[in-house]
Amino acid sequence: MLVLVDTNVIADVLHGDPVWAEWACGQLNQHVGELVINPLIYAELCYHAHSRGEVDELVARFGFRYQELPRQALFLAAQVYRTYRQRGGAKAAPLSDFFIGAHAKAAGIPLLTRDQGRYKTYFPEVSLICP
């Protein structure tokens, strides 16, 4: 089964987070061959990179499959963003988490993350793999 990987899990491994790296490594190893990233996650990985090639090497090294966001996920992200704003959310543009959660929901796949808050609130039907 495919598993969408949130950027925080990847960052924990890359930066050797003293609290989360071991858990994150274990999860990535447990799901080898099933790991998926999307354009938002790819873009977040680019933030600290010096070149696109560096990110592409990272994606290959971890064995991530790259998937575009389905239109259904884009629609869901917009709907969730509207709900967020109606509840008093201050961000003037949809958050990455909304696109990532919507992707997991639209694809019917679990999301590997350690940041449960927004996902549980706005995508309660998405199966989360969390610490």
C-alpha cells in the first residue's frame, strides 16, 4: 500500500532530530517501496537545497515515488481552506498541509507524519501514521 510522507518525517531523518529521527527512520524503512511525495513536499525539500539535482538525488536515495496532485485533491484543499478561514484561520493562502492532507484523502492512502493537528482537524478520515 502506498504511503504519503510528510516533509517533517523526511527532515527529521536528514537533520538527525534527536527526538524524532529514530522513529522517522524506522517508519521509512518499514514502508520501503511504498513511499510517495507530491509537488508540495518536493518544494519543501527544495528550501534548503542548492540545486534541483540535489533534491532529485535525495528523492532517489529514499526511493520516493513522485505523484502529481489529482484535481480532486486540489478541490478538497480549497474546501478545507474555506472552512479554516470561516473558523478564523489567519493565513491568506492555503497551507501546504491542506494540499498534503487532501492528496492522502483523494488517493485513499495513509499519511506518515508527526504533525497530527491540522490533519486530524480537517481530514479526520485520513489514516495517519504517527508517533
